[in-house]
Amino acid sequence: MKVQVNTSNDIENKESLERWASDYLNEHLARFGQDLTSVEVQLSDENSGKGGAVDKRCMLEARMAGRAPVAVTNFAASQDLAFRGAADKLVHALDHQFGKLDREHRVRDTIRRDPEVLESVLPPQA
């Protein structure tokens, strides 16, 4: 899964932030890995250095092959809290989205139909 990070001009350390965000999202969204093609991160400071209680904004947009993107936004007092909150919201939104797809009998890779796995798990038949 490709992770792209976009920031406003007020946000520093973009390279280390990109690495951290990519690692965090790849781990946090691992169970959706085969369904997601990319995640776009947009971090911004809503009042550009004036200060304020909840002025950091993180928007995450997950793209899936053949489906409309899923986007969430979270506001918090720090970049870290805004990002982590948005990641949690994205997991919830993707759970909801894929739950709908499961009801539509979505085709997924599974070990339940793999003959080699079944042979190793099931007792031999006499």
C-alpha cells in the first residue's frame, strides 16, 4: 500500500513524518492490505501558528481498487493526536465499508479453500 503525505507550510520534518506515517498506517491497516491501493494523508494547522486548543487537522483518504475512496477527518491539539485519531476513524470506516462488501459476497483470498492447508488441518479420512 502506498502512503502519500501532504502537509501545510507550517509543518516541519516532512521526511521523518512521511516515514513514520507510512509505517504506522501499514501496520494499523494491515488487515485491509490486499484491498487498499493507497492512502493519502493531509496534515494542516488550521490557524497557522496563532495557537489554539484544537487547531491541528488530519484528513486520511483510502483508495480501493474499483471502489470509491473512503475519507475521514480528525481535529486535535497536536499533529500526533490528529493523525492517530484519523487513523482510528479510518479503520472504523473501512470496517463499515468492507462489512457492506462482505454482504455482497466479495471475493477474497482465503486459506479455507486451499487444499494444502485443509490437508494439514483436517484428520485423514479412512
